[in-house]
Amino acid sequence: LLVEIGLGVGDSFMSGARQAWITDALARRNQENDLDRVFGTAAIFNSTGFCGGGVIGAALGLIDFKLSWFAGSILAGASFLVSLYCMNSHGEPLKRISEIAALKQSLQKFKASPALIWAVICTILVMSFSRPMFYFWQPFFGPRSGQFGLAFVWIAITCSIAIGNYVIRNIGVPKNKEVIRISSSILIMGFGIAIIGHWPDLLTPLAIICIYNFGHGMFRPQIDVFEQRRVRSEYRATYGSLSSFLQGLGNALILFIFGFLLLDYKWQESVIVTVWTMCGALLTIYGIACHLLRKKIQD
């Protein structure tokens, strides 16, 4: 449990610092307009890493589950060395202030900006309502594909996310169409989750989960760009970490409520399908609401 808490805290700090470093590095080179394409490219690398890591982890797990954790620790150490020796100072804040001042300005900006409040709430809802898909795709697809076939399902999932990332990398996120694009991604995800469990075969749900993950691949870089365009350099990293922390907290709360409500149910396929259908319907309704309220959200 302590390790999981440490990983969560570390991820919050890392996500904020990474986004801020990229944004400020582009600002120093007068390439702010390339922010959406760079975030899309970074997301493609992330999805590729997930794909390779999942396949390698599954292969090592056939030998011993502990080997996958050992391999992960080696890669984490390698990432640390790469960041230590290869990252330069180009992504440092354009204006440096103390951490306390950065936190105060982050909170002030968050409370004063309906757009940033919406972005955090949006991410909490989207990640929470799509989390059951992440948790239960294996027990759903396992009887259809077999244990070995799950590796190919995982490849299809991560490749679909990468395709969504690639689309954002190429079409960009115009400033006057941010909420429209984000709400469209949410609608794709909601539609996919809602209908995936209603076919008994393998290929139809596989195609639908690819559609869902295509929307997921479009959503993440777009919401990151939406936030980064609205915060200033001196507190950007702190705000990113604060946003990630609030998202994780909200996500945990919603998942706790889900778990409490379903405490007396066994996690068989019929229950999984019901949960997916409900989450997909809620995401679809939320996507439609975001589209209708886009003028109030966009600032």
C-alpha cells in the first residue's frame, strides 16, 4: 500500500513537471503553436511504451510474475538516468518563484477559471467512468480469446490509443474548437463502453474496444493542451501536479462509491456488462452536455 501511495504521489509530480517542461521549452523556441502536435507525439511514445511493456510483462509473467516488477524497476532506473543526463535547462520556468508562491497562484487561478475547473472535473469523470473498462477487459475477453490471445487484444487496444494520439498530432487542437473536439472524444468513448458487452463473439467487441480507445487516445492530449494554454510559466509545473492530484482524489472517491454500491455482487460477466453500459451512458450524456455548454466552458 505504501509503495502504491508513493507511486501515485510521484506520478502527480512527474505529470505536472513533464507537461510544464514541454510547454516552456516550446515557449523558449517560439513554438507555442506546436503544443498540441508535440503533446500528441509524446502520447504516441507513451502508448508505444504501454504496448511493448504489456507484451513483455505478459511474457515474463508466464515464467514468474515477480520478473515483470523487476523489469519495470530496471526501466524506471534507466528513465531516471536518461532524464538526469539528457534533459537540458530549456524547459525551466521562464520566471522562477518559490514553491509556496506557485501553489498559491495555482489555487487562485484554478478557483478563478471556470475552464480549468471544468477541465479537472471532466478528467475525473472521464477517467472514473472509463476505469471499469480498464479493470475488466481481461475477464471479459479471456474466455473469448484465451490467455495467450489477450496479448493480441492488448496490442489492438494500445495501437488504437496510438492512432487517436496520431490524429491529434496531425490535426492539432484549434483554440476555438477545443471543447468541441474534447466532447467528441468523450462521445466516442461513451458509445464504445455502452455497447461493447452486448455481443457474444470476439471480433465485434474487439472492434468496439478499439473505437473506444481511439477516443481515449484523442482525449488525453487534448485536455492537457486545454489546461496548459491557460496557466502561466512560473506556476505551470505546480498547477499540473495540483491538477493531477485533484483528478486522482476524485477518481478514487468515485471508484470507492462504485465499489460500495456493488459490494454484494459477484464480478461475473453480466455484472461487468451492466456496469459498462451504465458508465457508457453517463459518459455519453456528459459528452452531449459539454457540447451544448461549450460557449460557457471555453474562455
